Amino acid sequence: MGDQTLARRALGALDGQLIGAMLERGRQVSVPGGAELLSEGAYVKELPIVLDGLVRVYIGHEEKELLLYYIQPAESCVMSFSAVLGRSPSRINAVTERETRLLLLPESEVRGWLRDHPSFAELMFRLYHERYEDMLHTVEQVAFGDLPTRLVEHLERLMAVNGTEWLDIRHSRLAQELGSAREVITRTLRKLERDGRLEVGPMGMRVRR
């Protein structure tokens, strides 16, 4: 699929004039999986829109992380959007989960597009609402939820965003993303398997529905 076709498909909810301007003034880049797109403290000069692939957004301290949300095709990063509008440093980290195609929109254009194109404002406000709900749920789970429930929900989320039934993922990675210890995650996974909530096989693990 050509770059223009891919971009127009991902941006289909926006008005045609705006899509043309974005393709003309933005730039498309392909980034391999595992690449750091943004780190805490950095200034955001371009607003990313994911055309294809997947981006993980999180906050971190030392070796621990707290997942905030994923950015999927046709979505942007609302925390980057906030940093662009406020001309403030980023408070999040963003990493590609797999090879990802991005459309990077220059800061100098974003404000005008937001003012002049209601479809762009509607997109960003919708994403703000969705990501706010994601982050509020994360805070509730961390503050009040038990680890087995958090772990099951995290695995279900990974299955959904990756479009796969089985997950091949290291226990250390799960511990990092949930802000726990690997040994604790391993014990919890074994308990979930014993309780029939998790199935483990040659292809990895999956949540039983």
C-alpha cells in the first residue's frame, strides 16, 4: 500500500482539505519496533499520528513503568498534543511496539488546523476523552485493584491491541509494565493458571474467556 493511500485511509475521519494540508506539510517516517519516540523532559516539535503499527505510552522511574495507553492507527498522542499546545516538556515516554508508520505534523501548523478545521478538533477531543478514561482506570486499578485482576486486564489489553489470541511475552516485561517484581508476576501467573483464568502453551499464554 502506498504512503498516500495508507495515510488517507488512517486520516479518513478528517476533512479532505485538511488531509491534503497534512500530507503536504507533514512528513511520514517508518520506525522499527522498540524505538524510543519520546522521552520525559524532551520538547515536542512534531505531533505524531500513527498510520500503521502500535506505540506504547508510559511513565517510568528507574526500572519500573506504568502503562498509560497505546496509540493505534488513526490515533495521536494526547500527551504530546498537550505538550505541543503548552510548549512544555514531555511528561511521558513513547516506544514503538512493532514497526510503525507515522505522520509527523509540525508544531507551527497544529494550532491553525485546530482552529480552522472542526474535524481535527473533534478527533483530538475524542482521543482526549478516551485516553482520560484509560488513565483514570489505570489509577483506580493501581490504588484499589488486586494484582491478579490488573494482570488479567493487562493481558487482555495486549491481546486486543496486537490482534492476537496468544501472547509470547516475558514475565520481566509484564513486571516492568505493571510496576511489580518479576517473581511476583510469575507467582500470580501460576495462580491464574491454576484457577483456570489463564492458559499457557507452546505459543505463549492467553486469558480464558
